[in-house]
Amino acid sequence: CPTGALASQGGLGTTTADGHVDSLCPYCGVGCQLTFHVPDGRIAEVSGRDGPANHGRLCVKGRYGFDYVHHPHRLTTPLIRRDGVAKSADAVVDSGDPSAVFREATWDEALEVAAGGLNRLLDSHGADALAGFGSAKGSNEEAYLFQKLVRTGFHSNHVDHCTRLCHASSVVALLQMIGSGAVSNPVADVAETELILVIGSNTTVNHPVAATFIKNAARDGVALIVLDPRRTPLARHADLFVQFQPDSDVALLNALLHVIVTEGLVDRDFVAHRTTGFAELETHLADFSPEAMTPICGVPAATLREVARRYATAGAAMIFWGMGISQHVHGTDNARALIDLALLTGQIGRPGTGLHPLRGQNNVQGASDAGLIPMMFPDYRRVDDPVARADFERLWGQPLDPTPGLTVVEVIEAILDDRVRGMYILGENPAMSDPDLGHARKALARLEHLVVQDIFLTETAFHADVVLPASAFPEKNGTFTNTDRRVQLGRQAIEPPGEARQDLWIIQQIARRLGLDWDYAGPDAVFAEMTRAMPSIAGISWPRLEREGAITYPCLEPEDPGQPVIFTNTFPTQDGRARLLPVPLRCSEELPDANYPFILITGRLLEHWHTGAMTRRSSALDALEPEPIVTLHPDDLAKLEVADDTPLRLQSRRGSLVVKARADTDLQPGQLFLPFCFAEAAANLLTSATLDPDAKIPGFKYTAVAITTVPQESPA
């Protein structure tokens, strides 16, 4: 319950603890503030604080998903792979007792072996032989130091993180068209708008607390339009729910744009003074009438016209989107069309308007801001820009590679091509999160040297040569940037278990063994350097964060209160104008056919998060959803002649898995939904590694699959 009206009957989540530490929720990008209640060095309860993003509210993960930090599977000592134990793509290691594959080691030995292997490959094969994956679950300071280590220690830009798999397409489109990859307005602006349009976001599941404010706004009279292939829970609160066909986003959005242009709903003054490219867009849209797009998107022309008119004529309207927009091979085009929608109607640059891609992980915004991406230094300055590169060479004291690095999926391909031979992975789990997992796991097993730094022995760590036990969220201090561009302070509540160490300490120990003379006393020292590297946060200091708790960037001076609404007068482009761009009609390369007739959509459950490493080790959350399920329409269950809980085999062109069925009337017939958090039925065994050409993001939201029943064993 977001408000805490429901609580546990004893046990988890109840305590009379005196000790408490104010901090943040470690899960989604909403950035809820909370308090850890800590008797005797263990977290016993979590309560919501009156933070700017949550005002005391927490979701089920924030309120009850904390005991993973005390799970017996926690890594507590460094591990080194035993001599003679080979790697394989299908390797499975007992996370509770990995002694058959790994031996315990001292920190000195583990660090020497970890860095020694990286140095050996660097010396023998050059900078392109190494790559690093950081994490959106870590702090800004960890992200900044990790990308700095790769760029100055590995001497390449082969560094990336999970933003490549979630909102990379949104960021590419936003940077291209309006000059900034961040949201224009905070979630709280729903209280100041007249209309909210939510597309491709199961907000109630993925951003539960943000969804409560959207529902509150709808209750108070704000118009809510929800567009999605699935009837999401938020649709129950909508004035208008539009259920369209998967993979038809561009057709639908171009139809809306066509109506706005042909019916005279364009904000001519805004377009004339603040954009370029209108004539080309107008010409392009001539062929995209609602009547022409209805057969593609499955939405009646009259409904398309109603959505366009209501959005364009609202005094203020906001667009929220999630990975239902971004996780397509045409994800960048989807985001471009949404940006066109806001620009054509002048619905940006004012309170209650704007564009808001809802960030999935707690620090995916901050990690991207800090430069944990292969083509950008911190603050989104391109590595191939000589001026930007010279600035960072002065700051970091050494020459930097001018060539953009490889993205997540490109690194996997480079391993199989024997170009990348070693990796340092901090807090990421590509053996669960990457597309076409059979392919990805084969690559990880092929690496000559893999260093994994994490809190559990994840599926990725199964393939490691060295495993370094790290700190969980409540075990460290650091800053985190939420989906609203709000920088907040996370505070340490407990100590890491056993010999586990702070992530910043581990990163620095590796850096020193790579020849970097680093000696940051703590996260505050790293943050001080970040403010010199990143003008967007130059006005934020660690003491100020300790006093104020949360500051929104851009914050350019110490007296600057922060800027929740941006693009009020100009856009951060060369000419100060936004670019309108025509968006072509493209579909997925992999379409259903007679052999693979169903469409698979992947995503999250309310109770679980990302690859499940944390939430599946949280007793309350795992009790709520303990085993893998696939949901499909009751009509499809009837055609298959099966009932709920019947095991089904899902088969794609890449792999197969067995999972229990659950009926779901919110799906359309022919569609399946499969969460990707269950290792025993890993959804990404099925998905394709085909990428969006601009953002290099896979199309997780559209995979053609077949379903067969699994023969049941007869009772003995």
C-alpha cells in the first residue's frame, strides 16, 4: 500500500527500533525518500519520508523489499575461479555454496589477479581488448569513477550500462531534437496540467508511487489518456483508453500528427519562433491520415482524431512514456514522434507540459549524466568533440580516445569476434538482461578474463575469473539522480557483511593497479570533482545536499534553487531551436508467421525488479510472486485447451523455456507477457539482439514465439 495503511502482522516490516537513518529507495527511478529503522545493525523496517517525489508514499518494493541485504547468499569474501574449472555458456553455480567453482581469497590476492589479468590483455592486445559495464543501481560517484577508470585506465570508451537496454532510444531522440536527454518537467507537474497522456508505460507496476499522483490528478479532474497494447491498471482511471496493435507506435503517432497539421491545431507561433523543419514534416505527414493508419494500428480513425484534438487543444498537456516506446528496433523513431507531438502544439517549456520518459532504475538518469555511456563524457559531451575531449584531458591529466566506444550488445558481438577479451562488470547482470541470452552467455564464457563486482553471485558472475564482494545500497553513502533530474543523498544505514567492501574503495583499488594515482577520501570528494566536470550540477555541493536533501538540476550557481521546468525560453541546441523530424513507418524485422504466431512482450512485475537478484531474495516480495508465469488472453488458453498453472513451452527462433500459464484479459488475443526477472525461465532466452540503428537498443517488446503444451508425467 503506497500510504502505509496496510502493514505486516508481525515480523518483516515491524519494529520498535530506536536507530533510524534517512535515505532513499533503491528500486525504480521515482526516487522516493525513506527511513531505514536499524536496531542492532540490521534493517528491521522501512517507512516513507515526506520527500519531493513521494510525500511519504512507498510501493511494496520500497516498503518490504529491504531484507535482501541480509540474505545468506550475500558475497562476503573475494572469490577466484579454481584452476581447471572451465567456463561454459550453460554454467550454473550454487550461489549458496560456490566452492566447487571458486575458492576464497584475500583482498590483496583477488585485486592482484583481477587487475593483473586486465593489464596482461591491455599489454598484449591493446585498449580495444577491454570493456566495462557499470550499473544504474550504483551512485553517481561510482558511475563517474567507473567510466573514468575505463577511459583513463583501459584507454578506450568501451563503457556502458543498462540505459542501453531501456531508454537509450529516448535519449538519442531527445538529444537530437531538443539538445537534452533529460525530462523537461517533473512528475509533480501532473497537479498543474489539464491533460496527461501516458503511452507505453505500465506506470502502476513500474513506477507505482508516480502512478498514485497521476491517479490523484485524474480523480481531481485532469484528463487522462492511456495508450498501450495492454490494458494496464492505469487504464481503469483514464477518460480514454486506446488499445493499439504492438509494433504500430509510429503509425498511431503519425496519425495524431496528421490530424494536428491538417485541422489547424498547430501552435504556429511556437513552431515559427522555436523550431525548425516544419515544412518537411508537414509534407511527410500527408500520407498518414487516421483512415490510412487504422488498419495498421487497429484504432478507429475517430478515436485517433479525438486523441489528437484533446491533446492539442489542452491549455497544458504532459506526455509520459516508458519502455513500451523505447524498447523497439524503431524505439528512437517512436520517441521522435512523441517529441514532434509536443513541439507542434507548443506543449513544452511551461509548468504542466513537457516530455517525461519515466526512468526505470534508481540511478539510470544519474549514471548517464555521469558519462557511463560509450559516446559521451559526463554531461553528454561527445567523446569525438575536440573541445570536450580537451576539457576532460585537462581535468583528468591524460590523453583520451576520440573514438566512440561499443554499446552493450556490440560488446557481446566483439567478444565473439575476439576483439574484446577482458571485462570489468560492476553491478550489472548481462547474463540475464541482454537479448538472446544463449548468445550473450556464450560470449561471457569466452572472455579470457572477467572481473565481476557485485553483492550476489549473479548469473553473470558464474562466468567470472574473479568475484569481488561489494556493498548494497543501504551500506554506503552517495548521490542518486531520479527521473525528475533531482539529485538526492543516499545515506549508509548498515555495514557491509563479512569482508565485503565499499564499491568506491574497490574501484580505486583496481584503478591504482592499472597505474592510476587515485586517492579519493570518499564520495564527497568524487562529487566535488563531478561538479567541476559537469556544469549542470556546478551549483550543488555535498554540504548543500546534506542541508536540503534534494536539488534539481540544472543548478548552475550555489544560489540557484534548481530548475524543475526547462526549455522555457530556448533549447540547448546550436541555434536555440528544437528540430521537427519526419518519422518513417517501420516495423520489427521479426514478424509473427505460421510457425511463430504469437507476439511476446517482456517487462517487470510489481513485486520484482530488473533481473531479480535483489527482490527474489526479499522474503515478502518473493512470497508474493515466487515462480515464473506467462500471461495470455483466456481465448488463447481455450484454444490451447489448457487452464491456469498449466506448464507451456515458449519457443522463439533463438531459444525455448517452460513456464506456467496465467489468464489475463488485459492482453489482446495473440499476445503474451513474460517477466524477465526469473532465472529459471529467463525471458531473454527468447528475445532478439537486432538493434535500433540509432540507439543500439534491442526490441524487447516484440518477439515472435510459438506455444506448445508440455506433456505431464502420469502419477506413479
